[in-house]
Amino acid sequence: MKVTVSRKAHFNAAHRLYRPDWSSEQNDAVFGKCNNPNFHGHNYDLIVSVTGEIDPVTGYVMDVKILKDFIKSEVEDAFDHKNLNLDVPEFKNLNPTAENIVVVIYNKLKAVLDQHLELEVTLYETPRNFVSYDGK
């Protein structure tokens, strides 16, 4: 029997959506206000869901305290109150769209989780705009 355990988290970050190999006009046409050269920020909400078998000894799929600590070390400490374009190495050559951010977060968390656990990450860029990634 598989069960999913989820933890919600939050971080604030700034970014700019643009491609340096495109003209200003093309960046404006594709990314609009998100191409502001002075950046813009979001209050991101994150839901991290881990699925696996219930351990018959502990009754846990995963200790939520450990999941909380992984989210803090891998996501919050790395992204909170940062400029994603300038301060986060994963976005040095990667446009920090919500889609790319959720994949980066997934990869960072997957690397520290027990490999038998399934992972899905949902990232809310705004209350109405969100993306999910489960590694597939």
C-alpha cells in the first residue's frame, strides 16, 4: 500500500525571464513584463509530496521533520530572498521560468531523498499560476 505525504513551504525570490541571445524586442514580445531588466519578485508556495510504502516499524512513509529539513536546506536556504538569475548557480544559464524552477527543485530534493520514494513537486508562482513535476 502506497501513501503520499506532503509538506507545504514558502520562499520569496526575484527573477527576470529573458534570453540573452535574443533582442530586447523579441524578449519583450515573448516575456512581456517578466522581462523587466530590474527583475521582479514572487511569493512562491511549494508543495513537496513523497509517495512510498508505509514502514511497518515506524508507521511513516517518511518522517515529515526530515522532509521539512530537506526542503529548508535544498530550497529555502538556496532560493529565499535571492535573485534567481544572479544568486542561484542552477540559473546561471537557465531561464528561471516556473517550469525550470520546479524541475531544479525536484532534482535537488530527489538527490537527498531515499531513492525508493516517489517525488512530486508543485510550485505556485501566484495563487492562480502553478506548475508540477514528478520526474516523468
